[in-house]
Amino acid sequence: MRKKAFIFVFIFLFSFTVKSEYIVLKNIMILNPQQYGKTCAYYPHSTIVIKDDLIFKIGYSRKIKYPEKVKVFDLKGKIAFPGLTDGFAAINNQNYANAYLYCGVTSIIAVGGGRRGILFEKANPSPNLFKLEGIGENKISNSSILEKLREFRKENYKVALLMYKLNNSQLKFAIREAHRLGLSTIGELGFSNYLKAVDFGIDAFVHTTRYSIFLADSEMRKSIAREPFSDDLKSPKWRYYKWLTNLDLEKEGVRKRIKSFGLKKPVLIPTFGLLYLDLPSHKNPWLERLSILINPADVNNPADPVSGNHKYDRKHQIAYTKLSIKQYELEKMYYRAGVKYLAGSGTDVWGSMPGIFLHYELKAFEKIGLSPCEVLATATSNFSDTFGWKIGKIKEGYRADILILNKNPLKGIENLKDIFMLIHNGKIINRKNLLKVKK
């Protein structure tokens, strides 16, 4: 008994004597998006104290106290901004992890399997992984839904993707049980109703081309739910895509449905990146500096490295280009109707690439009309406000994921790329080392 007591006391004392790692950022301007980007709060002349992997204390530089003999950086003239989150993305290898971090992406909602390949969880360094797994791609019973959700929690998944085969009753059940188990929910629905899903408490929806199915009639929705994936231009998916491409958004009935959807304030993840390479004005992503990290063979349907274009046949390319243009028209209307947004690149399907495409995503939000502050919020504070995760804000108790920027991103989204220092989970990351290709 005495031996056990001694061990307990030793462990207790040891836990309080282990040296904590501190980093102090002095004389910096903090920029924090708030309330889904309604405002961006400035905190000038601030000091941020980081302890281990968390933001420990924030205050005015003249007043705040911190331990002696710690790493102190005087960052006068620099801007502290939260690390970015990619809300729907794959990570297949260490080079992908490096690409995300180099671009300031410190967290991802990590999607694995199928065209995106096996989720790589052993990267070091790596963005924080909020793992996602799906339910309802095939028909399923309520008891199996609950069993799967319990497995997700046990295996440290953070998000349940609720899919096509769930009916309204099952969707309501899945949302309730997922939340009870501490899982967030994203919908990619078919048989169930998008408007009702918001009432059931779903957290977000993914893909413009998928959640816009609420505009279609019931027969078309059912056909997609039965067969959601195919590249055949005669498939239910492509019949729907062609219908959506030709949909007159000025029709009174369409406008009313969009207005009804917007009034419910859903949170949307458009994944503009999936159709980025089909826009007539797209850039060649292989010309980006960090593309040296990416092997085209690792990317689903990559762009040609020379032209930057897909290698589709003419019919497919025309269809995809029309769909990509329609996506912007739809999202402009959804935004005006009152929806909220999360940024997600869709990496690495249809040629989308880690890190690079999140920045393309942010430019897309700018293009559909979001204010600079709203754009910045889509990849930062909106994740905290939507899912309750302690990321995306420079706030005491939140993860110490901070971009030290040379220029104000409110004056140009591209300034997010001008990173002076990257702090991830309380550690300073050498960005130059991130560009070294791992084999």
C-alpha cells in the first residue's frame, strides 16, 4: 500500500515539475474574424503568450506578464492571424502535409478513401486532422447507424458525413445521436430533405453541385440518391448536372426556394476547388512554387503540368465548364439569401491540390460577393462557431496555430501567403524545410 502511495505522489509531483514550453509574441497586431465575418476585431500593441500547444494569455504589451528566460519575439509591424482550416480535404503523404502547412493550413477536415486514397495519419509535421467518415452511402438500419457512430467516436473521428441513402427519419436520428456522441455532422444528401435537415440540427452541407439538388423535383432527387456517382454523361448524376446548368435562376419558383433555404441560415461548404480547373480563367497550379511537393500521380484527375488544363474529351470539358460557371451563379444567390460558409478545397479530386487550392477557394468567395472579413472567416473562426472546435481564433485556451503575416489580409486575400512566421500547435515551423520533397 505504501509503495502505491509513493508512486502516486511521485507522479503527482512530476506532473507539476515538467518544464512547459513558452513562446512570447510581443508588440503585434492581432486580427480576429468574428460572427461569421460580420466584423474583424483588431487588437494593436498586443502580446500573445503560448504555453505548450495552446494560447495561454493575451493582453496589451505594457501590462502583460510572462515567465523569465522564455523565447520572446518582438514583432512590431507584423499581424497575428489564426491558422487556416481546409474543411474538406485529403492527406495522402508527408508532402501533402508539408504543402498544407507551407500555405498556412494548420487544420483540415480529413477525408480518406475512394478517389482520395488512404488517409495518411503519420505525417510529422502535420496539420491537425479532424477525421471524417460517411454513413448512408448504402442503405442502413438505425441500429447500424448507431453502431457506426459509436465506432467513429472510438476511432477518434470528429465528423460524420451523412449521405444519400438516409431518409428523413434516419437523418434526424443520425444527427441527434452524432451530436450526443460529440461528433459534428455534414450532409451530402439524396433521399432526405435539405431544408428539414437544417431543422434537425445538421451542422453543414458540402458541395454546391450536391446541395443544390433541393431545387430539383422529387424524381430527380431520388434518381441521384439511387446512383450518385458516375462519369457517364447519360447517368442520373449528369442528367441532374445538365438540368442544373440550364436552370433559370430568375424564375419565381426557383428564387422562392433559394430564399426559403437562405432564411434557415445553413452553413455551406461549396468546394469551388473541385471545378476550379474547368473555369475559363483558371491558373496553372503547377506554376505555384510549392507544386514541387506534389506528384501528379498522387492527384485524382490532375491538370496537365504544361497547360494546366484537364485532359477531358471535348464533350466532358464543355459540360464541366458550364457547370463550373453555374456554381458561381448559384452561390451568389445563396449568399444574398443569407447562408453562411466554410472553406473546403475538395482536395485531391478533379485535380485539386493541397494548400494551393484553399487559397483559390478564398478567391472564389471573394468573387461571389463576400466581404474581405467574411472571406477570412470562412477558413478560420467559422469552424469554431459552427462545430465548437477550439481552432480558428487567437483566443486564450485555443490551439496555438498562428500565422505571423507581413501584410494585412483584409487589404488583399493574397496577403495570407506572405507569411513571416508559422506557429503550429505552439511550435515554430521552418517553412523553408517544408519545401524539401519527401520520398
